[in-house]
Amino acid sequence: MGQKTHPIGFRLGVSQDWQSKWFNEKHYSEYLLEDEKIRNAVKKAYFHAGISKVKIERSGNRVNVIIVTGRPGILIGKKGSEINNIKSLVKSVVSPERDIVISIEEVRTPELDAQLTAEFIAGRIEKRASYKRTMKRSIQFALKKGALGVKTMVGGRINGAEIARSEWYREGRVPLQTLRAHVDYGFAIAHTKYGVLGVKVWIFTKENSPVKSA
């Protein structure tokens, strides 16, 4: 009891797709570390651009970095000028022989993206907004955009309390054990003057129909 599994890792290959698409037994650890460096560098440099995820595809020395964002204009820049800056940033953290290609994908409905919702809640908490009101507002935004269920959780020294605790709200249905359910999950950190708060968001958007056996 109480052993939690990652909602996205649990559904990989069923209702969720991999964020890194490549396979190489010989250079596996090297590629894995590069992927992590790319994601950390892009997220840190362009946190204000509302980056949901960074997908990476490899073919030989070619590395295709697909940035999924809620504000594509910031990442593209005037006449695509910012793309070159992102390319230079990625090249600085990977092996020099890599051929880098940058692609930008827009998140059509940011309210249904769990990562962006978690970062929104964390940002509001850092600005000293009421965490209860912010969590409830985020849930309402997602439900209005068509979510079937939303759960939000904030944990840590809430409002500067001596003892850390977690508080959560849920509306609708969030089936955590159903593999065919498409449950998006996001996690963000709020840095406040009384400590660090963790924010988790689960958004249930659709359920794939069960496969009928012949």
C-alpha cells in the first residue's frame, strides 16, 4: 500500500509516448546524459516561455530537439532569430560532432497541459497568492476546456507552517490505475521565503476504447 508509480511512465507505450526516441546500446549512457543536459539547459534558459516538454529524436549524429511550448513566439523570435540561439545553447552541452535541428510545437490548450498548469500554480504561490484559490481556479480552467477530471496537490511548509503537510483538491474522475486513460502529469517547484513547496497536477482528458479480442 502507498507505493506510488509515475503516471506517465506507467502508461508508456499504451496511452503515452516516449519523450526520447532512439536506441543505441553502445552509447546509451552518453546519449541519456546528453538528453538530460539538453532538457535542463533549454528549460533553465527559456523557463518564461512556458515549456511543457522537450522531445528528442536521434538518427546517427543528427539530434532533432522538439520543444513543446505554450508561447511559441518567444522561442521563435523575430524572423526566427531565437532558433539560432537555442541551437547554439544545445550545441554547447552536447558533443561537437552532433548535428542539431530545432523544432517548435505549440500547445493548443495550455489549460489541459499538466506541466504548464503546475508551473502556473507554483508561480502564483511564489507571488504570495492564495494556494487554495489558485488550485481551484486551475481546476476550473481545465474543466471548462474539456478535461474529464483534475487533481492538484501542494506539499511542504504551506503558509510557513512548522510542520510540512500536503493539501489536494480533485474534481471529476482521475483514474490512476486505468492504463487506457490518458492522464497527463506535471510537477513544479515553488521557491518561497519559508521553504520549497512541491506542486503536482494530474489532468484526465480522454479514455481510449478497450481493444476487443477476436
